[in-house]
Amino acid sequence: MKVSSHYLQHKTTHSLSLFVAAASSASYSFSANKLYLEFIGLMASKLLQLQSKACQASQVVSKHGSSYYKQLLEKNKQHIQDPPTIEKCDQLSKQLLYTRLASIPSRYESFWKELDYVKNLWKNRQDLKVEDAGIAALFGLECFAWFCAGEVVGRGFTFTGYYV
């Protein structure tokens, strides 16, 4: 569905003018109300700029997307199996599986090196800088966020529970 930037600008301007009218009728002091309206006006102009850029990007993608796709395929044609037969797909999947299995010893070794590094950091935690602790906390928070996202996806994109 194509939406013109003029239509988006009109809808946004209309919505924001209704919001500004409602805000101006509220019981704020004059200076606070004026400051609030200036802020809303600034946000409205930024929103209009963002919508305009989004429309331009959409037009560029719709105009040049297929040529980029063709260029990408042409550039990487050495990786394409032609014709894509079932036997070739089976062979490639086996190659991937056994390549991953062959990399287990090196990944196992890397895991133990990383664990030793973390143990050493924990032993010398009094020498730990605030930046290092902050990075570790952010990493833990990111891991928790990915866990939560996985839970939501596993439940079928619902926040309240599982479908029964």
C-alpha cells in the first residue's frame, strides 16, 4: 500500500493540532503551557521530517530493490547451487553438520579459557573498574532481555501465558 508523504503530513498535522488545542485548554500556567506547546511543535516538526524520510526511503527501496537483489545474486553466484536438487541440499546439510561437529573441540577449549578469565576477574574483583562492572551488568541485562524475548516467541507472541 502506497501512502503519499502529503497524506501523512496532513494526518500528522491534523492530529497534532487537536492535541495542541486540548493541551492549551488545560489548566497549566501560561509559561509552562507555552513551553509545553513549543516542545510539542518541535516534536511535530521532527515527526514530519521522519515521516518524509521514511517515504523517501520506501520509494528508493521500491525503485531499486530488485536491481540490488539481482546484483547481490550475481556477486555471490559461486555460492548458489544450480539446480537446487534434493541430493545437493542433503549433501550441503551434512557438510554443515559435520563441519559444526568438527569445530566442537576448539569451541570447548575457548569456553574453558573464557571461564578461567572470568574466575580470574572474580578473584581480583577489588581491582575491577566501574566501567568493567557496568559492561558486565549490561551484558547480563542483555542476556535476560533475550531470554524474555525467547519466552514471548515460544508462547506464540503473547505476554500473558501459553495458549491451551
